Amino acid sequence: MSLSARLRTILLCSVLQFGVLFGVPMPPERIRELMQTMNQPKLAHVLPTEDDEGGDPPADTDTSN
């Protein structure tokens, strides 16, 4: 687990703890759902890179008529 992921988890847990101290109602089911959502891997859509020539199709080399 990377340092940024650990810090994010600590921040989330501390915010939830402050909510408990100040009386903010949050059912345990929602807390479990939130923690599971944080632990799921994220999917990223990557677009293919364009070639350096601008992406035009190659010229037709067929000379038969």
C-alpha cells in the first residue's frame, strides 16, 4: 500500500471519528460500503496515442486502372 493511500485512509477514518464525537449519525452499513468503495481498484480509460504525422490515412498506392 502506497504512502498516499495510507494517508487517505487515515484522513477518512479521522473524519469519521470526528463525526462520531460530534454526534453525526451514520449507520455502520454506510461506513462499510464507504470503506469497500475505497479499497476497490479504479479503472482508467486510456486513449491510443496519435502518430506524429497527424493521423491521416496512408495514400492509396494502387495504380492499376
